[in-house]
Amino acid sequence: MKHPLYVKICGLSTPATVEAAVAAGANAVGFVFAPGSPRTVDPELVKALVTRVPEDVETVGVFRNQPLDQVIDIARRAGVGTVQLHGDEAYSDVQELHGQGFATLRALSIDAYRALAEAERELWETERILLDAVEPGAGVTFDASELLAAPPVGTWILAGGLNPGNVAHLVETLHPAGVDVSSGVESSRGTKDIGLIKAFIAAARSTEATAE
């Protein structure tokens, strides 16, 4: 049988959407702390939301080009267990976060991933990586033909333009270890839709039903 798919719902900000994602079977819920996003939340709000999340569901704080000491401080105040870095952060930052007791996700735009030298790519592929569109959170897909020809060898998660209508096809085509969605489950930019969250998770999970 196929391995269970990792499903992350990102950019959450309300008790109802957190509870809906958990109830529908999400493996992870994400909260955006990067400045400038319509989904940015404060650590105190997230601390309250995290109390609604079972221990077996990953809680992820998303950061982008913020000082590492600030990242660690916010993540601890919010009570998240995982830090997702979504900017130009170095491999050493990920190692420091591990040393501070956090699990990590390292997001790379598809262009940034393509631009990596082979040694750099091999280094990042020892970590969990998330491959995203060039403009994260914009709901735009990217040309994944290169991934078909030479997929990452490590644990990688697909993001960028996913929605309930296309996630199953992309999972069956590209075989990522997981998927991450934000704008694809929104009724308007920054506003999550519970029905779309449920539909996305159901569609993603439908790929697990077939035997290899």
C-alpha cells in the first residue's frame, strides 16, 4: 500500500478552522508569523489555538527572513513544535533550531531549488523540504516537469496553487511525501473556508486508497 500522505493546512487563525482541519484528518496546522502576509497572526492568539490541537498533530510556525533569535522567541511564546523557514535562511539556521528543540520544515521556491548547486541540494535533502511556487501564498502552481524527471531524494512536501480540485492528480503524478495548502482553501484572500478545508483533505486522502 502507499504510505500515508502528510497533509498540512496553513495560514489558520480561528478556533473553528483549526478544529475543522484537525477533525478532517490534517497531520499539521500552520500559523503565519512572517510580516506582510494577510494571514499573519500574533503568538498569543496561536498559543490559545494550539491548545485545541491534539499532540499527534504537528503545530507549525511559518517565518520568512526574520532574525533567528526572534523566530525562536515567537515560536516558544506561541507554543508551536515546528518552525518552517520560508526565506533565504541558511542550513545552519535549521541546525540551530534543531538544537533548540524544534522540528523544522525548510520551504524553497521551485526557482530557488533549481538554482541550488548539487552539493547544496544534497544538504537540504537531508532535511524535510517544502517546494513552493515562486510567490508563496498566491495560489499559483508551478511547472513541475523537472520534478518528474528528477524528484528530490529526501522527504519533500508539495505546495503552491494546490486546491481540492487538483491535489489528487498532482499527488498521483509527482508522489510527494505530503502536501501543504493555504490560499487553495480560502473563500477570499486570508479567509479560510471550512468546507474547502474538508474537501481538500478528503481529496488528498483519496490518493491513499489505491495499492501500488
